[in-house]
Amino acid sequence: MTANDEASMKLLHIDSSILGDASASRHLTKGAVERLRAGNPALEVTYRDVAAAPIAHLTRPADVDPDEDSTRALEEFLAADIVVIGVPMYNFAISSQLKAWVDRILVARRTFAYGPEGVSGLAGGKRIILAVTRGGFYGGETGRAEEYAESYLRAVFAFIGITDIQVLLAEGLLFNPAARDETLTRALASGSFAS
Ligand SMILES: Cc1cc2nc3c(=O)[nH]c(=O)nc-3n(C[C@H](O)[C@H](O)[C@H](O)COP(=O)(O)O)c2cc1C
């Protein structure tokens, strides 16, 4: 990477927790962005809070007739080299606000294409960091079958051609609230933030 490339790196930071300042995923995304910024002070950061400023649900196909939410969310995403996303687990899945954002970035002919060979991803080359937070534990066999947040987003980003996906995982936050700080510190320490 040249000095010029580094100077023009763009990061998109997305939060989706409904818990405001008490949010664990907001803590992790903030920490991740701070660390990435420390490694590259010229990083251009765009922030989107889909809980505070919700994106409307789709009412028509974004590939056929994009509205302002679709255009802006998609252009921000396409411009980003790194995307840091807060992924709180609500009712086994991602927040509905984050789902509304996903609906704006999975757009035929922009981030994926159908062809005779099947689907090809058009958004490769980005780096994704998912800050996944959940109250329980989902590492066991039963847990894995009930986990629709991290697994869903892995499928979404693989579908559009992104292979560089890092997960900062803080789980058991409600089972063991006394260990919250330690759990969050460990999740951040598990990350690799070199640019
Ligand atoms: C509406 C709601 C639903 C939740 N559903 C689950 C769940 O299905 N599984 C789980 O492990 N934790 C669940 N939790 C706990 C959250 O995952 C936990 O509080 C986590 O910290 C959320 O991330 P946040 O603090 O960034 O919002 C739920 C919390 C809320 C508020």
C-alpha cells in the first residue's frame, strides 16, 4: 500500500443498538474505530446510527427504483474500504434497523449480479468488522442453530463478494453482568486493527 492509498482510506462506522449509551456493541465499535484511526490518522470516517436515524423499510425494489435512503446508504457503503458494524443480537437476529440497512446494500447490478454461472459478488475488496454482542452463549450445537445475527451477516457479505470479515464477539453479557467490562475488553483485544 502506498502513502497515497493510506491517506484516502475510508471507513464506514454503523451502530444499530437501541440501548444508547448502555450499549455494548457501541462500546466495541467505538473502540475498534479508535484503534483503526490510531493506525491511520488520515482515515476518513463516516458515521451512521440506524437506531437514532432509522432507514425506512423498503417499499419498492432498490435496484429498479432507488429512493434517497437507498442511494445514500449504498454510495456510502460502496465508497468504504473498511466497514465497522455494531451487531446487537435481538430475538436471535440482528436489529430490524440494521436489517433495513442491509436491504439497501444488497442491490442487483451494484453489489451482486446474476449470470449464467450463478451469483457473483461485486463488492469484494472491503474489510468488514462485526462487533457482535449478545446476552447468552451461542457457541454450542443448540446455540449455533439458534444464532441468526453473525451467521446471517456472514452470508450477506459473502454473497456480495466480501471475504475479509472479522468478528469481535462479546457474549454472555446478561448471563454474567459482573464480567461485562472484562468480556468487552477481551472482545476488543481479540481484534486485529492494523491498516
Ligand atoms: C429486545 C432485546 C432482545 C434480545 N434478544 C436476545 C437474544 O435473543 N439472545 C441473546 O443472547 N440476547 C438477547 N438480548 C440481549 C442483548 O443481546 C444484549 O443486551 C446485548 O448487549 C445487545 O447489544 P447492545 O448492548 O449493543 O444493544 C436482547 C436484548 C434486547 C433489548
